[in-house]
Amino acid sequence: MANYSEEQVRHLDGLGIHSEEVPENVLDYYKNEINNVKEPSNTELAGHIKKELKFTNVPLEVEQYLTTIPYKKLYFNRQLQNVQVNSGVNSTDTKLTLSSNWVNFQKKHEFNPVHNHGGLFSFIIFLKIPYDYEEEAKAWNKHTSIGNVASCLQFLYIDSLGQIQVHTLPVDKSFEGKIVYFSSKQNHCVYPFYTSDDERITVSGNIKFHTGIKEFAESNTNKPKDYIL
């Protein structure tokens, strides 16, 4: 059963999280380039993942795709307007830029703890999901009070009563070629998978205003770009 669906996208939309198909030219770039990247990015990231590598010199057409997504959604536009009011950055005249970009080669038992990112917006592109979600769920569905979260991507948020709530995405092969795009301060995590010896390959990155001023996380190598709770 495919877990990526229009209903799933609507649920995300209600949380201010956008998802769509990634254009073929953008997918082709990342699928080819992951074989060429060499520079580790582990010390800048929260992930408990051994192989995390950063992209450099991303083509303009790829960056343009990633930086125009916020203008498609009203909830992202409101965030841009709030930045303009609170920081004095003119969101109308100041361009968005891809400030960091990396690939995760996640192996069995590795995971990403609850964290958020630097910048304004962040994204995850699913290139390869090596497991079947139903197989992952078999071991846990009847043995926990919350059902399965193995192999899932989970977003955390505060509801109107001040309680921590979660939205769980049961990621499977149907997510390949899709992007999930969200506010950088949106806390999230990725649970480990158990049923495959292959790698789960995702591309992530952060978007910010191109002001010419480096963020603290980028100017101080002792401070990671992804902040763990």
C-alpha cells in the first residue's frame, strides 16, 4: 500500500508543511551528484548517521526551484512578511538563497533525533527508500501503545492547549521523488529502520535570505546548523 497520497499532502498542508513531486531535472542532478560529493557534514548536523556529505556549487536551476517554493503557499508568505516586520529585512526585494545542502546515506539502526534547522525554510527530498513500510511495522504494531514509528519521519508541534503533538509520516517507496518543505524551526525527527541492509538516501537543505550576513551557525564551526532539543 502506497502511503504517499493526496490525503497525506492535505494533512501536511494543514500543519504548514508543503509536499510535491520534484521536477525531473532537479532529481537527475541529485541522483548523479551524490556519487561525486566527498566533504563530510556530520559535525554541522544532528543526525546519528555516519555518512552525511555536503553539496557545493549547486546549479542555478536547482537553487531557483528550491527558493521559489515558499512563494507558492500562503503560510510561507506570511512567515516571510513576519521576518520583514521583526528583522527589518525587505522580503520583497531580498532574494532567498540555498544556504546549506547535504545528502544523508542512512543505514539500518541509524536515526535523526528531534532537531530543527537554521535559516527560514528547510526541505527533505526522498531519493531512495530501501524498505517496505508494512514489513517495518509488523514488528511493532501489536507491541506498543502508539503503533509503529520505525522508519517514520515525524513532525512535532504545540497544539492550542500547549500540548506536544506529533504528525507521523509512514515513509515508504512511494515517497521517492517527492519533497517535504517546512519552516526551519519546525522540530522533527527520523526513526531508524530495521528490515533492509541498503541505504535510505535523502537530500536536505536550508533556505535563508541572501543578506550577505552569515548566520551564527555558519560563521562559528562549533555551533551546528541543525539544533538538537
